[in-house]
Amino acid sequence: MINHEKNFFYIGESIENKKAFIEYALKDSTMIIESTEVDKSLQGQGIAKTLLDEAVAYARANQLKIIPKCSYVKHKFENDDSYQDVWAK
């Protein structure tokens, strides 16, 4: 289950004990995705993409554009057309 709290989308029992997360900042109508991290025990399971999709769904629901500062998110945006509508180029 993905949780959303304090500018994090995360997987874990609590924000203090998160195993995977996307961290973002909000500025006006823009979501700036700063970083994506997945614990080694969860890697290779598509967790980062699941977190990204949750962040994108949140952006769409709140009419936000996304600036991908994180290299993972930037790579996904550059190579997947399904994110074009939220990408603040």
C-alpha cells in the first residue's frame, strides 16, 4: 500500500520507517520531484514506477505539472509518452 504524507509517497509502516519513497516539493501549481529511493530488499519489483504512477495520479487530480529533478523520473518522462500531460517542460 502506498502512503502519502509530508511531501512523500512511500511504502512502509510509517514515514519514519519507509522502505521506498518519492519525495517532492510543491511550488505554486508545480510538483518538483526531488528523489526516488527503493530499499534493496524491494528492488526489481516495479516499486519505483508504482510510486511514480501514484505521484502522477495525484498531480493530475490536483491540476499540477511535474518538474522531474530526480534522474529516475526524468528518464521515465523522456521515454514514456503517458506522462507528457503532467510534464512541465
